Amino acid sequence: MLQEFKDFVMKGNILEIAVGLVMALYFQQVVDAFLDSVLYPLIAGIVGQPSFSAIGFDVGDARVSIGNVIDAMISFVIVAFVLFLILRAAAKVQKPKEEVAGGPSEVELLIEIRDQLRANNG
């Protein structure tokens, strides 16, 4: 069982997922720094509030803060857009599998050879 677990953990997909997760966690820090240092001060200069967190309403003794959801959505959109740009750039760099293979498949070659042999034999 220990060997199976070791084989499972050492598979390429698990390691790639772990690296991606760590990168995503630190990328979130970059996005947070961008929001806190650039975007929210611009919002504060235009609107007069440092962020949208002040937007909300009271229900009894509870505060429903819609602004926190807006802040989270802005963060999500920025992360999604940057990831879209990264994936788009990676797709342009990588060649499609059809182009990498370059040429007919084995089956197509065998069919062509068969047809030529039939044509030569009569």
C-alpha cells in the first residue's frame, strides 16, 4: 500500500497540480498587492472610498456587506483575465498535435501501400 501511495504521489499530474496550486496561491498575493496599491487608491481618488467594502445595508443587528462581494469579484476577474492571457500565449507557443506529427498516419500509409501493390500486380 505504501508503494502504491508513493507511485500515486510521484505521478506527473499530481506534481503539476501541486506546482500550479502553489503558484496560484502566490499569484493571489500579487493580485492583492495590485488591488491594494493601485486599483483601490484609484477608486478612493474617484469615489472617495478606499474600496467597495463600505457598500452594504443593515438587517437588524447584522450588516450585509455587498461591497466585499464586489471586491472579491474584481479580484476574480483580474485573476481570470491574466490566466486567460497566459493560456492564450502558451497555446500560441505550442504547436497543435496534428502539425507536430506532420504527415499521414500509419493506417493511411498502409492503405496507400496496399493500393500501390494492387495497382502494380494487375
